[in-house]
Amino acid sequence: MTKKKIHHFVHDGYIDAWRTSNRIFAFDLVTQSAFQPTGRNSVGAIGKFNNFSFDDTVVSLLNYTFRDKAIRADAGGIYELMLRFTNFMKDFDYEHKTENLLEDFYGQIETKIGGALSNVFRGELQIVSKDPEVFDGLIHLYCLQWMRTPKARRAMADHMVEIFYDDARLSAQQRDEYIKMHLFISSLAMTVDILDKGCVLRLRYAKAGEKFVNSDAPVILSGGGSTRLEDHKGSIPLSPRLLMEVDSVGLGSKVLAYSDIANVEVVRQNGRMIANADRTVYFSSNNQRAKYLNLMLSQQRQKKTTGPAASLDAGAGAG
């Protein structure tokens, strides 16, 4: 097994929808420069991003954090399952475990997500299959993609400047590994809870004219500051022509709805995506990137004045 040096924080099969002739037309908000990456590891990926060393203190702290949820079998027992998995893998012989295991775990889930996305892309501008696996796969994408980004980890780290366990302060590496596994477990729990409680998953089609842009923080929250899962609302673009919205959590059933979206709403959504981006915005054409250049530059000037907003709230399901 090859050691994986580059880890994805945006699902590469998902972001492929924005590729044109294998290129994504990207813009770096920090350096204020345009570039056209072609490789699968050239966007939405960072070296060693998902490294997890199974440090004894980190594993013990994860057990302490999620113990009550595991005992109650919250989220369909996913907390207990993930703690058992983490405890087992700590001493299990897995080749390049630190570098590969968490990235491989994401990859297994992405296989399920990939099937759902393939169905959506085949049915774009048509009715998507109501196969429950498609619905479940799209919710998996939404929850995992929200909590697996550098922006999400940094937001959680801002609330956990120092972490102590057993009267000892965690090192920087221990803190980083605790946060990444905490978010991973929380994203799985959120997925299970949403699917169990039911929700409306709305697919909105931009049939002509404007197309959706994307970024390194693809999920945009719109449910306000409430931490109740039932108040959670958000959106993620699935392709340059398709936006997925999640709302009405707690409905009691899974509802797949469809509607068109006007050009003016697409432009408004793109403005929100650019504002939500951490560092990089993705476009499906050079012309589209040029069209939004002034907006990107003006928003960056505003961020330097007011500072970035936190992104991890609205019912994360965290322990």
C-alpha cells in the first residue's frame, strides 16, 4: 500500500463537475491570482491533512467526549461504533496507518457518495431517481463536506484554544488530531440524525444563463445561529447547473423536491459562496471567473476590515 501524502478536504469526484477539459478555473483570494489546475490533487487537497497517529491521549479524550452519547446509543449508535473502531485501530497493524487510515475511511464513504452524484449528473435537468440510496448519499456529501474543510477545523480550533485532559495540556499535534476526528465523528452522527429525523432535500436547477460557482468551503449555512439540528438549513452546489438545499430537518420523512432557480438568485448564491470561501473559489469557465473578479476583490478588502466570520455552528451535532 502506498503512503498517501496528499489528502482531500473537498471530494475530488464531486469537484470534477466544475472541470472543463480537465481544468478548473480557480482564483486564490489570498494572493489574488488566477490559476487553472489540472491534477486531481491540485485543488481541495493538502499534504498530511488527514494524518491521525492514534495517540493514546487523543483516543482517551475522544472516548471521554463521546462516552455519554455512546452509552445512550445516540445517532443510531454511530458514536459507540466509531469509538470501538478508534480503540480497535489504535493497536491494529495497518500499513501507513497514520497517513492512510482516515483518508481511506473518507474514500470508502465517497464511493457511496459517488454513486449518488453519478445519478444526479445523469439526471441533470431531469428528475433524479428517488432511490433512497441517492438521497442518503447526498446527505452524506453535505454533512461530511461541511465539517472536513480547513475552515471548519479552524472554526472549532478557535473555540478550543487550549485543550486539557487528565490535568495535561494537549500539544499542538494532539489538539489538531482531536479536532479532526471529533469533526469526522460528528459529521457521521449528523448524517444519521438527519436521515432518521427526515428533511427536505431540494434540487434547484439553473437551466440557462448563470451557473453556480464553488469554493474550498462548499456548504453555506442559512439557519441562523441556532445549534438545534431541527433549525439547520444550508446549501451546496452539486454542479454548475444544480444547487442542493437542505431544510425542514425533523419532518419525519425524506422529501426530494425540485424547482428551477432564476438567474438573479444564482448570482446572489454565487456572492454568498465567494464570501463563504476560505481561500479558493472554483469556476467552470474563464469568462465566469472574470465576471466575478471585482466582487472577489471587494469582498477580500471587506474581510480585511471586519475579519472572517466563524463557520461551525447551526446544529453540528458535536459532543
